[in-house]
Amino acid sequence: MSLSNTVLQPHELALVQRVFKEIVSQPWFNRAGDNERNFAAFVVRAFQHGIMAEEALSAHCGQAAKERYALSG
């Protein structure tokens, strides 16, 4: 079974949700269009690919979000 077909356990989903909410609530995050949906998928994929510690997941996803979804200006 591939990781993309893996169901997250409740505690794993809660961790992924915390990281997602923490990052999209930042004033620099551009919430327009499909950015939130695309970023949510990115966070889940990062977790499923082995970044399972909350601090590491937050750092990895935060950096990616700044590169991909930051408001310009």
C-alpha cells in the first residue's frame, strides 16, 4: 500500500491540522484561490512521507508556504 492511501489516525490528523492552522493563520499567508486546499494537501503529504514530529513538520511546511503562498509586498 502506498503512503498516499494511508488513513491518518485521530492523533495524527490533529497534529496535521495544528500545523496547517498555525501556518495559514500567519498574516503573510495568501488565502486566495485554492491556496489553502493545496497547502493542506502538501502538509498531509509531508507527514505521510515521514516528517512526523510536529516541530519538524511545522518548520518544513512553514518554509514551503513562505516560498509558495506568501503575499507579495
